[in-house]
Amino acid sequence: MLDLEVELNLDDNEKAIYIYPFCESAKRLLMYLVDLNIPVEGFISRGEIEIEQYLGKRIIKEPPKECDCILIPSDKKTVEYQWDIFAKIVEIPDTISTNLATYRDEQGESIFFSPIILNYIYKTVILKDKEFVLWGEKEDVTVLAKKYYCLGYKVSFCVTNNYDEEYDEGLELRNPFELLYESQENLFIWVLYGSERQARTFVKESGMNPDCFCCTLLHKLYRDICFDPNNGFTNNYSGYNSSMICQDNEESSVKIVVLGGSTTDSTLYIEKSWPEHLCDVLHENNIKVKLINAAVSGYGSSQELVTLIRDVIPQHPNIVISYSRVNDAVGERNYFVHPYLVSLYSSIVDNYKMQARDGSFMSPNLYFGEGVIGHGEHWLNQERMMNAICREFDIKFVSIIQPFFFEKKNKNIDDKELLECMGEDMNEYIRILTGIREYVRKEALQCNLSWIKDFSEIFDNGESIYRDRCHVNSEGNRVIAEQVFECIKECM
């Protein structure tokens, strides 16, 4: 019904469509209209705003003459314009507005079509006039290319795993090897779910520049993972543990292991993570090491602690680096138990029956521990235990408070536009993460915890580094690597 009402109101439209006013509802409406393949020119602001565009759609103060307008119902009483200059006004009925609020949730928002991802593509590709290429299954790239086109993001061609020259959907399909004939400096290849392993292998075997490729964060359902009886899940690598070797130098007597979540995990992106950049920095300084990345996307400090005890200590490293904080802002009752674990074991319990001695069947209960402490105290407790364990085994331990987008002091225009893409439901998350940092700073100062390094301000210089609330681009990962090197170079 929602589709029908909106399409009828905008049927045979030939004029530019604007949404008034620019607000959270307007952002959701834009994404909904794109789902219906209805292009939108931009937004009309009802007041002062610090940005000039949102996902490439301009934000203007005064409506242009003879344009169509979609009016957000909650703002009917605030209209101050002379609406007779519009060729058509489409007022979204209250019933449709209610449906619209849940429409995106019901449909299931694709991470490739989220505001944060679209903003990243606009800044990285569209503004720089690069060739925009999609790599994925034929059906997926077809649907996504149409949506991107409706937003004004033209896809140059698609690389597909099931190549078919005669596929006539208005898209040019190519096989991966044809990429070798393109100018790599002007190429941006967006890799879809299910194709990242093939793309990573292709990059390695062909020698193409990995900076041409980009993967979004992989959703846990799509990742190649293993269930882990201690941590809930882990990366699925060959070998006895989840570690990924970033650099293996047999001549070196120095072994470094890094722990963390998605901001450290080297399997999430085709471009380099900060541990891979750290390998480069060490090589540039003529330092030979074996570096093992034991980070897993989604891990908090509790899972790092378990990984250290079970997987890292047996490898006899010289240095262990923990880079975390963001994932410790999750959890409700006991922060030692990650929500992924709650979901996993709840599912097991729901489907498992135990037979009692009397022959009856019963379901087991779940126990996740007692005692709730603050997020900051919890994070610091895990780091202290990791430091104590490493000290017992004569291992140098470094704990890093990772940076967080909302704490960046000097936000530039790119940051402000990214902020708009994140929406308004981040206050509690920000409060928790800021609380962790302030608590740890205070305790580290009072207790002289010199092994804790605060990186929360390393991106305050105003450069455009962040891709979302905590993940940074390749340049940002290089900065992190250089800072880490300064922390450990005395041990080399």
C-alpha cells in the first residue's frame, strides 16, 4: 500500500523532487524513494545547517521555482514558504508516515546501501570522478547498480563470478582478468558479500594494487567463521587457532601478536589493516619480526583475554598488543559475556533437551555469571589481567585505548556529513565509551599504568580519516601503525 500511494502521487513526474525539511524522517524517505527507483534532487532546509549535501544530494535554504516537493507530515505546521511556487506538493499521509518509520527495518537494510557506506562511496569515488565498479554475483550487482544509479552514482561496469556476455540488464559485465587492462589509479572496485575471498586471492595472484578494492564490514552471518566453545566464534583459518600471520620472518627472534576486534582484524578489508601497516613500518626501519594478527571482528576485551590464555601464550611471543574499547560498550547484565555468546547459547538451549533419570525431558538453563560493574572498570580489569599474565611469562604487553569518531575534537566538513549519516541514536553509546576512556585515564594516572597508551586523540587534526564511528581508512591505519611502533620500538 505504501509503494502504491507514493508511486501514484509521483507518477509521470518530470520535475526535480525535493524533500522538506531536512531531518531524520527526510533521510529515511530518501532511501525509501530510491528503493522505488524514484530519483530525488535534494532537500530544503528549514533553518541553518552546517553541511551542503547529504549522500550527494544538495541541501538548500530556498526552494527552486517549479519543483515538486514531498512534505514530511510532522512539519506541516512549520511550513513558512509560499507553496504556490511548487508545481506539485505531495503530503505524505500520517498512516504512510507511520509505515515509513518501520519500512526500512522490515525490508532489512543492506549494509551496501546504508547511509554511512553511501557517504563513503560518494566521498571516495563520485567526488573524485573515479570509475565505479561492482564485483559480485550477477543478480546482486544488477539490483545494486540500479539503486546506486538512482542516487546519481553511476556504475561503470560490473565484475561477476558468473560471467555472461549476453546478460542484457543494461550493465556491462566483465570477468576479473579484464581489470588488468584498466588504469588502476582511476579505479574503485566495491566487493560484495560472498566475493571477498575470490577478490583477495585475485589481488594476491595478479599483483593489482589492493587500494583499488574495498569491502564493507562483513556481517557475521556472511563471514567464514567457526563456532568457538570459549569465545562463541572465531575466524575460520587453517591451523590450530584463529591467528593470521601478517609477516613471517624466520630469521627474526622477535614475535609480535596483536589482539582486538574489527578495527584490527586483517580479514575484513582488502586494503591494509593497521597490523599490516605496522609490518611495513618495521620493514622500513630494518626490523625483522614475525607478526601474528589474532584479532577477530566483534571481540571485546574478555574474548581477547581468553584468546591470550588459550592461543597466544603457547606461541611464546615477545610482545602482545591489545587495541580495543569500542566493543566493550555492548552487553547489558554482565559485560564479560558478549551479546554474540548470549545469542549463540540461547539458540542451543532452545533446541536442546536433556533426559532426566525418570525419563522426562528438560531444557538446560543458562548462567552468565554474577556481578555487574561499570564498563570502564570491566575493560581495565581485563587489560590488567592480560598485563599480569604477560608479565608472568616475560612478555611485553601494550594496551591501547582506541580512537572513536565522536571524540574527535576538530571535525571538518566530511566529518559533519558523516555525523548526519549516523543518525541521532548514539548518545548512550557515546556516553559509555567516553566513560571508559575517562575512567581508565584516571586509574592509569593514579596507579602508574604506563603500559596503557591513549590513542583517543591521534586523529584530532581535522583530516578525513573515519569511515564510520570507529573504523578508519588506510591512511588512518598507517597513522595507528606509526604510533604503535613508537610504543614498542625500544623492545626491538
